[in-house]
Amino acid sequence: MRFGLFGLILLLSSIVVAQAAGAEPSYGSFGPESPRMREQLWIVPGGDPATPLRATVFRPAAEDAPGRRPLVVINHGSDASTREAVSMPVFYWLSRWFVARGYVVLVPQRRGHGATGGDLAEGRDSCSRPDHWSAGQSAADDIEAAIRFMSRQPFVDDQHIVVAGTSTGGWASLAVAGRSIPGVRLVVNFAGGRGGHAYGRPHAVCSIDRLIETAGRLGERAKVPTVWFYARNDSYFGPQLADAMADAWRKAGGRVDLKLLPAYGADGHELVADRASWSLWEADLAGHLSGVKGPAGDMIAAEGEVAAASGHALSEANAGR
């Protein structure tokens, strides 16, 4: 059965009370799996042992994916005005795309956001004096801790791991590319960046020059290939900025495949928000995943198979973020 809202609130509240009482964090799954892609609440380590991360895990049907499966970690964006009240991220459509290809999906909620709570480790700067480097590294601390924990799970193939993210989650994923994390083979950046909509203005970024320079610093340390997807009507990080960041990354020695996509919807920054966007990026992403060998290496599903893998009507996806 799926969690009811009241049941989920009680469960999260009990975890918070245990932490407040000084109990050691209890990591792992909490509660039953949902019929929707075996959805389940997990508690995983973050960059600060005092603040465990709330996370959503999706898995292929047991009969379709026995044994160990490759892992993808999907990382959310951040909004200073809503971060404390934001719901648990699930990225239904992107998660569904990966699950249909045999992946275990982990969607952690980083420190300073929603149910995870705690201090916002990745946002201690200001738009007037942004520190894009430190913010990316702090977010990457959470992601790395979660990856290392999930790598030890008996159903995860710890040699075939993909890190993906959107917006500030994409930026954090690029920071992860510079770390020596065993098993990480590919980083996927959807509309990644930081400081977009500076002072509430579309197409304004907190210190564009510093963001581009920091992209070069990250690229210099990158140890795995990356693929970047940006729509031409992204109001946060437009195509010229994406191209400049990718160029800085490449010149610093990082491997990057930049895909500038056609305009999408009202704002191309919402590139992973729904099913319709698949047609823009799935062929390129599938091609990159074919190089990430593992049990799911030959499971590139056709469109009809993807739809069958979920078994849910489109209307049920409205809870995805």
C-alpha cells in the first residue's frame, strides 16, 4: 500500500523525535513499498552525520530485475524562498525513464530542504558575493555520502552508477564528477547552474563570470564523462551561458557533451518535469548510458515498453516534481 499523507507525517515525525533525543541515525528503508515503481522512503547519510537525508527510492519490479542493478542518483534544485517547505522530490517522469531501463533510482533531499531540514550548507553566500565553488562542494558532500551508502545495498551494482541533477542539483552533480567515488561512470546535467533569476529577474545570474570560471575549476578535476542538456528558452541558464560553461569545462580538461535543445514549454528550465520532454533528450542519454555497462546495459527500452513498465495512467504522475 502507498503511504497516506498522515502516515508519512507520523513516520517523519518519529524520526525527528528520535534524532532530537540523541539517538544514532537509523539508515535504510522506512515503511512498505508503493505499487508505483516500488516507491519507498529511505533515510541515508549526508555530508553532516547530524543531519540524515530523507530520500525516495524507486526500483524495477522484482521479477524484471533480479540481483544487483545499476544505480542513478537524481538531485533536485533549490529555491531560497521555498526550500524549507518543499515536498520530497520524486522526479516521477525522469525516475520512470530510468526504472524502465533497469536502474535503481535514489532521489535524496539535501540538507536545508523540506523534511530533511537542518542548515542549508550549500547556500551560505549571497548573490552579491556568490561562492559557486563552495556551494557545489557542500551539496556534493551530501550526494557522495548517499552514493557510498547505497553502493553497499545488496540490490545495487556498485560498479555502475550514474549521477544526474537539474538546476542547482545539476551543478552539484558536476561537482561530484571531480570526486573519486568508486563506480560512478557518468554525470548527467539537466539545466545545471547556480544563481539564476538573480534578484527575481529572468536571464539574470549572480556573477556570470564567476560561474563560468568555476565551471572550469570543476572541469579541471572531473574524472568521469558528462553530458549536459539545456533548452534554448531556459530563463535561468540560457544557451550562451551553457556553451560558455561547457567550453570552460572542456578547456580545463573535462569531458563534456553539450546538447543545446529546442525551446521547450513555457520555460526550458523545466526540462525533466514531464513525459513530453523525453523526445528531446532520451536518444542522446540512452546513447551515453550504453557506455555504462552493467546488468541494465542492454535494457534500453522502447517507448511502448517504458509505458508498460510503469503501469500507471498519466494522471497519477501529477505528484512528481
